[in-house]
Amino acid sequence: MSDFTPRYLADYCEANFSIATVELTFALDEYKTRVTNRMKLTRVKDDNQPLVLDGEHLTLVAVLIDDQALNVDDYQVSDSCLTISTDRKEFMLEIITEINPVENTALEGLFKSGDAYCTQCEAEGFRRISYYLDRPDVMATFTTKVIADKVKFPYLLSNGNKVAEGDLADGQHFVQWHDPFPKPCYLFALVAGDFDVLSDNYRTGSGRDVALEIFVDKGNLHKADHAMASLKHSMKWDEETFGLEYDLDIYMIVAVDFFNMGAMENKGLNVFNSKFVLADETSATDVDYFNVEAVIAHEYFHNWTGNRVTCRDWFQLSLKEGLTVFRDQQFSADMHSAAVTRIQNVRVLRSMQFAEDAGPMAHPIRPEKVIEMNNFYTLTVYEKGAEVIRMIHTLLGAEKFRQGIDLYFARFDGMAVTCDDFIDAMADASSVDLNQFKRWYQQAGTPQLQVSEHYDAVNSQYQLTLEQSNGKNLPLHIPVGIELISGAEQTNHSQLLQLTKQKQTWTFSDYQQKPVLALLTGFSAPVRTQFSQPDQDLQLIMTRAADTFCRWDAGQKLLTTYIVQAMEQPALNLPDNLFQVFEEILTSDMSAAFKAEQLTLPNFSELADTIEEVDPIALLNAIDSVKQRIAEVLAPLFLEQYQKNSATVYANDGDAIGKRALKNICLSYLATLSEHQHVLAEQYQHANNMTDTLATLNLAASQHHKGFADMMNDFEHKWTDTPLVMDKWFAIQASVNSDSIYDRLSALTSHPLFSLKNPNRARALIGAFSQNNPRYFHCASGRGYEFLIEQLRLLNDINPQVASRLITPLIQFKSLDKGRQTLIKTKLELFMQQVDLSKDLQEKLDAALAS
Ligand code: TRP
Ligand code: ZN
């Protein structure tokens, strides 16, 4: 039985002991790894309270204080802790435990990924390795000795610098590592295995040489080049942008196939999901390339924002994650098209974070109550957290933001701090008052901005009124970027408005005509807007706004209006001006990548976010019919652009990537028309890169293409031995738009390559079905929901973290129509009664079913 007692931010209390040094010795063994942990402890509070160490799934072998074994009645062991009573002020505590890496399918603590051993300690996984004060404000210097078979595990890695190595009896060897930077245990890492290594080096701005090493499964060396280039770009960017240099002599990245999340920033030894390391043109898409670079950057940036300055407690998670996501977004924007990068950030926010903020697990970016910490690695903490940092950047300007960051490191390097500490540094360095702004850290939910305009022709005045609302929450400090577009010759007027009251009005003079308002330039705040603008205004913004985000957003708004209308009137005639807009986009001089974003219809989740209690099938029908109608009218133009942007030679520079995106979005329109479906088969045959192949397969899956089964067989044979590509194959199978889907799903779960123990594979099938196949996931029969629940039942025992992420669409049932709400609720209630739930699922289901 787990302990479901919540923890509260308000109850934070310093630890009663500090740990100066930790010496770990691992004798690696599949079922019985022995961990010896010697810690130098000092009592910091004179309260004579016992020492309570966290520990789970551990077999205790011995406890020694100052080298003297304790008697069994000197300590107490429970499921979750080891309690030691002692009146010593300073002592060496040695704890010997045994753990079982092979049976660790939760992938927290020490586990096996294929033949390699590796660890994952964030958030609270170190307690599955040894008894410890497993909290981020306890920072110690780690020395780690790893012992294993020399032939099977030639590489024995841990944090910091290698300080000793040698051979031992019975074919064993050891390597000892020392990390000079004190750190919380969540940044500890150990890896042991046999790998191919890509080695390189980087000279920092101050002239220090850093060895760079990327460890991949044997045979994958050629797929590590992009990760290495990305790492070097990240190192350079952080020096140039924030003056931050790397601090150790070596930086290692290990790619593993079994991993719960994207990657982990362990000091000097990042562990990565292989999905975010490996890439080559035949097996990775343009999006994969982008993501590898972004995740490499993210983990690298953590070295300062997360590791050098870390979190006081887990409620402060956004201190490191929001800031680091903001940094990786800025990096991506600098490396690629800033406009397109921003659009993609906003799509993620609107389609997923807004839903989270409207659902039962809504929480402020700094949560106040947590049952299972793993449940708070959320879109809110990460993506909304990054938006909050971006708003500070907007309010301060780039220069003062940089001064704030400098002050933050000057004050807090080497410490474990809070979100308030961060904001205070930003405010002190810039003299900008951020007191009201702090409410962004305290209040959940997406604020709504209501806009009204008044034009006074007599006085040539334009008045703009903004009103914010978010339930019972207090007014926030919201930066609202605007652009006023007036007569043809005039330049636009751009301004940053600061909305701090619930309702405020601004007056603009000397407007001979009512200007057109482009609102929320650059998406200056994570809010929903309530503002209906006539089509011609939106069209004007699309071509005349200086702000590229607003250009794109105006088009999306126009499309949203017609898709929502088509839901109510299925026979709706689309107006000619909509087709004109598409023609203008296709023939404009914007970049191909930007055009591709403009031509992409708002996705199902983005649209669903704008509709209360949505009937998913009606919405999907509306999307399909609008798309098909546009395709019918503009087919020749799509075909022309498809051909014009098709390249015969593969390249992966920005221009080539943009053209591929544009070409494939054109293809997606053509694919809705039976007379053009042959283009799909042709593209599949001639594709010389994964982006084109995958685009074809996805369209064939959704458009009932008659060649689909053959293509999928061909693809399967070609890629059976490449796990990351087979994940794509499973995901496409799960998104097939056909009544046969449930039979297909059950066949896939018994496919020889399917395993719930591999998170990537589980997500490829289950996650893809629930996210990319809304028509069948939301089938009125309830079969889609049943499939997900059946898989969750199994995953609950295997890997609670993965189960807990996959349950998301079910707990957000309140966004659906009443019929589906009841359907899901009934099934979830039954599930809860039948299963001995993990903390992770229990917390979410309790929240979803409360009230
Ligand atoms: N700190 C990691 C990051 O943002 C994410 C992370 C948290 C993680 N918990 C994890 C990664 C568990 C893997 C497994 O980059
Ligand atoms: Zn992170």
C-alpha cells in the first residue's frame, strides 16, 4: 500500500541534518546490486530529533555509525524510511543495501535498459538506490565507485571526473568518479555498459578544453553526429547569450532505449531517451532533428539553470524547468525561424496546456499541494512556466533580463532556491516592480482577455478596453503587445500595454479612421482572447501586421470561425474570401516554412479548446469537410505548389526543411480528393527521406488509401531492426481511420515487437491512438476508452509514471459532451474499484472524480 498523504508547500521545513560528502560503491549485479553509501552527516538543528532517511524498495544489509555496526534496535525500517536515533553532532554513516535492477520496470532508481545499467533519480528516485535525505536542498559532494564485469561493461560512468580505475579479481573492473560540485541526489547518475562512443571536444570562451562524449548502442555511431553538433551549438549559444560556460572537464551523454521521459540533466552525465539523440536522414524526420537539437540544448542549459542553482523543494520545479524551457525555445528560435518556432510553441500551449489548466489536475506553475511529484512534470510547469519567464523578458526587455540573470547567479550560485528568489533578482536588477506579477506563480487556470473597441470619428480617437477574468482569481500583471494597423501608407503603431487592473482603457489619438487591432503580438501572454473581428480585418492583419505571430494567428482565427460554423451547419458554404486568403498565402513572399504553418488548420485539440462540451465527432466532421472543400476549390494550386517544392536531392538546411513542410501540407489537401490519391503512392515510392515517407503513411492511414497495407508491410520489413522507426510504424497503425481499428489494436498489442515495458513503444501505440485518432478514441460505443483503460490496468503495475501520463485524455472528460462525460466517468469509477492503484494514478483519478 502506498502513502497517499499530500505534501504542502506551506509546510516546508529545512532538513535537520546536512550531508557534506557521499561515497558510493556499486557492485553491479542483475538481481542483487550491492550499494554501499558512506555519508558525512552534521546535525544542523539542535532538536535531538532522529535522522529520518528516505528509502523505498531497498533491502537493508547493514548500518554503521563511525564504523560501528548498529544493533537492530538502534534503528527502524519501514516501507518508506529508515529512522536512526543518535545524539552525535557529526558522524560517518555507512549504509549497505541491495537492489534489483532487472525487476525495476518503473525505470526509477537503478534499472536495466537492454544490456546496460542506468539510473533515473529525478524527482525522488535516489531513494530507490540508497537511504538518503532525498530532497533537492540537501547538497553533497559525490564520489562514486562502480564495479562490474569488464567484458560486458567496459564503460562505467558517473558524474564529474574520472579519478581512478583498475582491474579486480574474477574479470571485474572498477572506475571511480568524483564530482567537485555539491549537488542534490536527484542529479546523481550511473551508467554501465558497452557502447559506441562519439568523442569530440569544445574550447570554451575562456579557453578551457572540454571533452564531449556521446555513448550510443553499438552500430549507431553514425546517428550521433547531429546530437554532437547540437551540443556544441548549445555551448556556444549559452556563452554568447548569457555568458554561461561549462564548468567540468568532461560532458557525457548516454542514449538509452528504455526511458520514462525525454532526457535527464545529471551533472556531467546526461541520460537521454535515444529518441532525442539518434538521427540520420533515412530514419529521422525534420521534426526529429529539431527535437534532438532542442532537447540536447535543454539538458545542457540545465547545467546552470537547475544544477549550479537548483530548487529548494519540488514545489519550485518551474524555477529550473520554466526557465530552461524558455532558454531552449530562445535557442531554437535563434537556430531556425524565430516566427515558426514561436508558432509551434503556441500550438503546444493552446492544444495541451490550456486543456490541463481547465482540467481536474490544474495547478499553478508553482503547485501548492502534491501527492506524487512525478505527476507535476507537466505542461503547466514546463510550458506555461516558460511563458511566465518570457513575460518577464518582455516586461524587462532583453538587456535588463540579462542583468537579472547575472544577478540571479551572483546571488545564488551553488544554492537551492525558490521561484520568489528568482523574481526578486529580476526585479532588483531591473527596478521593475514584479510584486503583482508573482500571482502568475500562485494562480491556476488560463486567464481570459475580453476586448472591446470604440472609435470616435469626431475626435479621431481610438479607444481600446481590455478586461481580464479567471474565475475568482485576482487580476494578473499581463503584458499585452498590440499593433494598430491604419491607412495604407502609414506605418503601424506597436506598443506594449501593461494590464494590471481587471479592466483598463487606452486611448490613441490622431486616427482619421478606425485602425485594425493586431492583439497579443508574439503571443505576449498565455491567455485566451475573446474578440470577434470581421473577416476583412483578419485578412488585413494576415498581410499587413509586422508581427508574424499575429499574421499567423489571424489566419487561424478565420479558419476556426468557419470550422466551428460548419459544425452547426454541415452544408455550410465557405465564402470566397477564405479561398482568396489561401491563394494569397500560397503565392505570398513569406518563407515556405511559414506558409506551411499558415496552411495548417488548427488541430482537433486547439479547436476543442474553443468549444464547451464539444462533440468530438461533429468537430472532426467539420474539420474534414472544411479541409476537403478548400482542397476541391484550390486543387490546381496545391498541385502546382506540391510540384514546385518537391526536391529530387535531399538536403536538410532550413530552406529545404521549409519546402518539405510546405509540399507535404499541400499533399495533405490533395490526399482528401480521390483523383489525387495516386500522388501518395508515388511519393511513398520515391521518397529519399523519413519526413516524406512518414507524411505519406500518415495521410494514407487517415484517407483510406488502398495502397496503405502494402506500404506498411514494406515499411515494417525495411525497419524491423530499428526501434525508433518501428515506434513510428506502431503510431501510424494506431491512427488508422477505419472501423477495423479495435481489431488492429488488439493484434498490435500481441505483435512480437510490442512491449508495455518499453515506454517509447507503449506511447507509440497507446498514446498515438488516444491523441492522433480522436474519431475512434471518442467513439460513442466507448470501445476507445475501454482500450486505453485496459492498457492502463497493465501499466499501473509495470510503470506508473507512463500510465499516469497516458491517462490524461480520460481525466479531461469535462471538455466533452455530457454523454461522453458519463461514459468515461462510469468506466473510470469501475477501474478505480477494481485495481490497486499506484499513487500516480490514484492522485489523478481522485481529482477527476471529485465533485
Ligand atoms: N529534468 C528532466 C528535464 O526536464 C525531466 C525529468 C523529470 C525526467 N523526471 C524525469 C526525465 C524522469 C526522465 C525521467 O529535462
Ligand atoms: Zn528540464
